[in-house]
Amino acid sequence: MKQALVTLVGLFIMGHAMSAEQKTLQVVPQVDLARYLGKWYEIATIPMRFQKGCTGVTATYTLRPDGDITVLNECRKDSLAGKYKSVTGKAWVVDTATNAKLKVRFFWPFSGDYWVIELDSTDYQYAVVGHPNRKYLWILSRRPQMDGARYEDLLARIRDVHGYDLSGIKKTPQPAE
């Protein structure tokens, strides 16, 4: 009886350890930051509060002299013809083994996780950025429009591989190409 109880407790602990491991958001194996720099268009998002009403969203990343990254987020309020809004922040790598885990700060002293979980490693034409709590997500593209099949494939991977609930995802209006 005692051995059966020890076995059950051991299986219980292993099960919790495995489920905790499965819950860890996985990032891409490597991000070449020099190739990642530049302008990205937001195709879809599970938005943060400050993004409310933003359309035509872009993020432009440039290298700073200190090795960190300047982040310029721009959008139009409520429509593509709406009032222009922008915010500038700073990002820095927190996982130098992959460069896929960064922190981003727009308002000191607050910073947030910026994890690259999907990336077109060949041409850097699309990326998916997530947060370890899976409450926020951004699908990014180098062009304002993304092929429908690519978008659906990314949604399936985000849901099935990364464990996101996509009920809150919203497509971001972008200008026609």
C-alpha cells in the first residue's frame, strides 16, 4: 500500500512538472536582430488596452548605439484616415542564446515581455510575437497584407503549438498595397 501511494504521488508530481513544462511558451531557435530590424505591419493582434481603436499599426525597429533597439509604434485612431498616434520605446535582449526573448519599455519603469514565437527564418517576411501569459499576441508582416493561407496556417500554429486561445484575436485594418 505504501509503495502504491509513493508511486501515485510520484506520478502526480511528474504530471504537474510535465504540464508546467508544456505551458511554457516556446520561442524560435534564433533571431538575427540585424535582419529583424526595420518596419513591420501588424496583421492581427490580441490587443493590449493601449491599442484600443488603433488601425494601420506599424512597428519600426532600429539599432541604438548602445546595442539596444528603438521601437517606434505608429497607428491611426479609429480608421485609416484617423488621427495619427505614435509612441517610442526601447527593447533589449534578455536571452542572448536565441535573441528571441526581449523586454520592451514604453513608459518607465514598466516593461513587458516580447517573445518571438514564429518567424520566417528564410526571408524574415512574417513574425509572431507573444507574451508568456498568452494574453497578448501580434502577427507581423513586412507588407500591409498577408496571404490568407499563410495567416490561417499561423493561426493554427498559434493555437495548436503555442496553446493560445484565439477568441480575442482581431485583424488590424491596413492600407491596400
